[in-house]
Amino acid sequence: MAVNLIYITCENRAEAERIGRALVEERLAACVNIFDGMHAIYRWEGKIVQDAETVLIAKTGEERVAALTERVKALHSADCPCVVALPVTGGNDAFIKWVDGEVQ
């Protein structure tokens, strides 16, 4: 079982909670972590933008990444949401098995 951490940025905590809850309820993610109070600086449509964001990290199986990404895009307020899959290359085997069991 290959596990991925999915890094997602959201407009605010409410959006992160709404998306995170949906991902867990639909078994697209075993669990999510929400980090409030993040600050981003980026270029968008030719301008430098500085915004507050909330980061959502979802834990899922590699086979669920595409479906999870599509679900986030459907639920997210942004036209081009940040959804990035990061493969897990090691860690607590019991945790990895738990993630696998939760997204089946």
C-alpha cells in the first residue's frame, strides 16, 4: 500500500473543514490535518499577491489521489486550487496500514 500526503490550500478554516470532512466521510482520505494562520505570497494574473490561507493535509492511498483531487476541485472556491500529492516513502507501518484500511 502506497500512502500519499495531499497538500491543499484553502481560503479559510471553514472551507478547509468543509472539504476535509467531505474527504473523510467519502473515504477519500483516512484523516486530515488543518493548519490555520498560514501566509502566502505568490504571483497571480501578473500581480504579486499576499493572502492568509489555511492548509489542509489529507492522508490517502495512492489509488485515491485522482478521485480526491477531483473532489477537492469540485468543493473548492478557487478556480485553480493547490492540490499536490506527496508520496510517503517510509514511516510507521501500523499507521500506513490504518490509512489503507480507512480508504478502502
